[in-house]
Amino acid sequence: MTTTAYTPHGTWEPAPAARWEDAFLSGNGRHGAMVFGDPNDDRVIVTHHTLVRPNGGEHAKPPRLADRLASLQDRLLAGEVTAAEGFTDGRELQWVQHFHPAFQVRLRRPAGEWRGYRRSVDFRTGVVEVVHEGGRSRVFVSRADDVIVQHVMGPDLDITLDHRLPGAPDGLAVGHGSVLTAEGALLTLRARYPDSDRAYTGVTIVAVRGGRTELAPPGIRVTGAESALLLTRVVRHTGELDAVAFSHALRALLPGGPDAYIRLLDSHTALHRTAYERVALDLGADPAERVLPGSELIRRPDSPALLERLFAAGRYHLLSSAGMLPPRLVGLWTGDWNTAWAGAFTNDANLNLQTASAAAAALPEVTEAHAALIHGQLADWRENARAIFGARGVVAPPHSDGETGLTYHFSREYPLHLWTAGADWLLKPLVDHDETSGTRDPRTAAVLAEIALFYEDFLTRTDAEGQLVVVPSYSPENRPANASWGAINAAMDLSAARHALLTAAEYHPDQPEGANRWRALADRLPPHRVNADGALAEWAWPGLDDTYDHRHLSQLYGVWPLDEINPYDTPDLAAAAHRALELRGSENDSAHGHLHHALVAARLRDGERVAHALGEVLQGDFFHASLMSAHYPNRDVYNADAAHTLPAVLLEMLVQSTPDRLVLLPALPAMCPAGRLRGVRARFGAELDLTWTPQQATAVIRPTRTRRIELRTSAGAEPLDLVAGEDRVLTLGPR
């Protein structure tokens, strides 16, 4: 990557990264690589989605409380507002297993001063490159061959696998191995967790071209070489692992002589680049700003060039962290064993926010990873429903380490075991994908039926008017101002139950008896409540007062991601939702809170509020030089929420769709007066390009299905007939 050829599809820095938080990132959804260090000590931290440290969570089970549920419901309905605080088996808070790094591959060179230093990452290929007068290195994680590939130019190197990273436990039992081979060398590192039979093993094959290779325990020394090619994998296991046998698959990737690196890169790029380039955003940024290093560009929060690059970086990092599983709180990367909030899959907000752009931004790879997490845990979801609620069907956990989906992370202040909306919330991206693609995944249909079965068993209590009551009910992670956390009729629970039941009925037209039963159950749910402030209440139960200063916006689930509340079909409720948004505080300035606010504001056509929420993140110093983000301002706590969610915000302010509606430029902020969005997908079955200026906008729609939809613009509404295979070009007047 050169300065003159630079595009928004990458970023660069003129200096080494001293902190792992500033490491440039590569990943294939299984393995991750974090490239940092300096020319005398290049480092690549190796991560893998399966690396979680045993802490007792691997043996934890959901609380068996079903026989006490009826009593709790009686007490809550009788007005005992703290009753749910005793709905527990008395356990202490148990975190899920912590995600952690494996080790770092260290490449040491003879001490010296290095000039002409430049490091870059190309989002189109996933290649992180470091160049200087003394050499060149390139790193990527192959999506085709599931291997971390390092190609290093330079004559002299010491190569080791080093487990010493921040937070590594003292009791970690580590063994190293190094042997010379016909290609060069084989390096191994085995680490067994303290007080556990679980371990992980990393293997690096080093193929050296020219020069001399000799053992220098715990690694090797290469002198006078033309280049070295390193291939690395890591695997988590129980008991012993034959590292030599594990290395055989890596050796099979080496044939090809000096062209092995190019062959590996080409097979990877065919998959990665195809996915990455499906969608692009051009905001007509200043060319002089487009070529700035990322660390300088993020200091220009009003720059369209910054939004272009963050959009591209967000899609790149999201794609790179999603494969066998979707992104964690830290995506796929961490350089510290003490990851905040265990580096978990946090299901009550963060996971869906991070993956919110997947359908519209044409990343089915992300949706499939999200689906893999769900389908791999359904047996545990069933156990949650049985143990806690005595019900059939499924209940999703609030947190997961990726190994299990059992609910055991809860406490008095966070009674997350009471949260019943999680399954609908987690299924929503799969439904969006089906609507976009025009298919109905039978796996999604089956889970929706199980969610409906849960509601059949759980929704048994009624109020004085005969309407169903969700009790107990929990609005993550908030509480009423005048009651405890476990309450009645949280708005999110009402929206989720209604949506799940109606969607399950839609997916099962061949089961009319069940579908009719689910629709009838949905019809008996109470409406949302508007409180004395004119705001959509977070709890629809009379007498429960709102707590406005909170980072979560769970009560507006019906606005985003659902289509239950919108300015077109439910204008009064949309106005109440907007009032709730106006009253909502940012509490601790979490990035996910600001961007969740922006997503809801975009659905409510409030471009100024979208711009303000974006500004809080862009001006709050949330982004590292890597363009990965932090959870709090001033780059406090490494976290992928802002990085992965920001592309969804930019898409929502430009294009929104449902199976029956297209909304163009609903919430365009002033900082984006002109631009072009290419390749976005719509939920009625179409690919769309959008170009806009202050004078006019043009949309090119390429439908894959024939249907009539409603077109919404600033000029109003009109019907639009689409025919599969026939492009439609729309020209809109001044905005």
C-alpha cells in the first residue's frame, strides 16, 4: 500500500505499535492475528475463538427454580416489588469462562536503527504489512486454509513462541519444543490451564529460503536467509495432543517453493475479498484526508474521510471475526488474559448491535456464524426453559463463552436469568437474512416454533382485563425507579413475545392449528404504555416508573430492530418512542449505548439525533490506531461494539427496508451532504445503489423478487412495482 494509491479500504501508520491495543488485525473467524511491536521485536499475538480459560463456569448449570415460579408470580402481581430478589438458588455470581490470547510469535532482529518504517492493513485482502529499510513482513489469516501466514524478508531472525502476555496465570504449565526439519523448523508451545486437564497447543512451521537455520531454545535462529514463511495454528484440547501429527496438515500447505505465500494468499483472497467488496460507501471525502494515517484521521471527528474509513474498517473487522462463531465483545482479538466482561458473547445488547449490519451490508458469513452459535446451543436453551420456568421450548442465556448456552450468570443486581426476550432478539438477524435472501431456513423455523412453545407454557397469568401478563419480566440491564429489577411487562418482553409468536406463525403455514394458536396468544398481549411524560414506558405495568439515565435502550426494541413501532404505521407510538429517546441519558458513556441510540433515532427519522450520537463516539476518543474501538471514552477498555456497530448506523441513516417498504435517506446528517452507497441489500429482495447530493438523489434497484412495495422519501409515500431481473432507476428531487 502506498500513499498515492491509498483508498478507504485500509489504514496505515508511520510508526510501530507499542501497545497491543494498536495492533493491526487479521482474522478468518477462527484464528486471529494481532500485529504490533517494532522492527527489532516484531510480534504477532495468536488468538482463537475456542480459547476460554476454565474457571468453574464449564461445570455450571442453570438454577432449578421452576417449582417456585408460581409463588413468585403471585407475589409480584400482588404488588410485592422486591419479590424477584429472592428468586435464586443462593449462588454467587459466576462469570462465563474468560476468552484469552494463546501466545505471541516473536521475530527478533539484531539491534539497529530502522528508517522508512511503515505498517498498513489492506481491508480487501486482510494482509498486514510492515516495511522498513531492514526488511519486510506480511501477515494474514487464511479463510481458505485456516492458518496464520507470515512471510518475512530479511537475513537474520530469532523466532520464538512466547506465552508471556499480560494477565497470564502463574500456574499456567507451559512446554516448548523446537526441531529442525527439511523445510526449516517446527516450533510448538503447549499450555495447560491451572488445576485443569484442559490445554491448548500451538504449532508453527518455519520454511526458510537460503541461509542457515539452527536451534536456539526455546526457538530457532535464522541467519543469512532470503526469506522465511511461517504457518501457525492453535487448538484447544483435553489431555495430551500429538503436536507432530497436528503439524502434518500445515506441512501439506508448503509445496510450491517460493510461490507458496502467493498461492496461500490467492486462495484466501478469493473468499475474503469477494465478501468484503460487496458493499462500499463513498462520502466524497477530501483526498488529502483520505491518505492520512488512521491515528491522525481519528483526530478529525467531523471528517467524511473518517466515516468512510471507519465504515470500511468496521465491515473488515466484522467479517474477520466471524466464522465458526460471531464476534465476541472483543471481536476475535485480545492481548490480555483479563478481558473485560470475560470477552464473552453478551446477548442482551452487544452481540446483536455488532452484527446489525450483516443482512443489509451483504455479509451472510456473519449471519451464518451467528446461526452457528445459536444452533450449537439449543439443547442448553431447552434446559434453561425447563430448569428456570418449567416450560417447553427454549430460553437464551444472557452471556455465553461459546462453549455452552446455559444460563448461570446472574445476581441480585443483574437477574439475567429472568430475561425471556433473548431468543427472539437473537433470532431476529436470522429472520432478516431470510427476508433478504427470499428463503426460509428450516433451522430458523424450528427454533421459532420452540420459542412459541415456551410462550405457550410461560404466558399463563392475566390482568384484570384478561390480557396476558409477562411475569417475571426484566428489561436489561435496568430497573424501575420505584421497584426492583425483576418486574412485570417490560416493553422489550412484550415486543419480543408478540414478534416471536407472529413470526413463528408466518414460518409455519403448514401447521394452521399451531399458527392460529400462536396468533391468538399474541393478540392477548397488552399494548405498550405511554407514561406521564409522554414517553413509551419501559414497563407497561401501571405504577412502575421509568429510570431514564441508562446505557441500554431495551424498551425501544419495538422500534429497532423490530418494525413494530414506526412513524408510518404507528405514528402515535413512534412519537412516544421519540420522547423516550429524548429523555434517555447516556449513563456511563458506553459506546454501545450511543450507537444503539443512533440506530433507534434513524428509524424515527431524526437525523440530528443520529449525528449527535455519532458525534459522541467520534469526538470521545473511542478508536485505537488500529481502528478497533473501546467501550468507554479515551480508549478505555478494548471492545468491538463501536467498530462493528458503526457501519449499521451509517446504513440505517441512508437506507431502511422491510419486506414491504423502502425508505430512502430517512436520517441523513449534515456532515454527509453527498455520497454513494453501493451494493446494499433490501429485505424485500433487491440490491440497491444510492447516490445523493443536496440537489437530488438517484437509486438503482435490482430486484430479485417480483412484488409491490411502498417507497418512502422526504416527499411522502407511493407504491413501487418491482419485477425480478428488471432494474428500476428512481430520481428524487431536492431533500
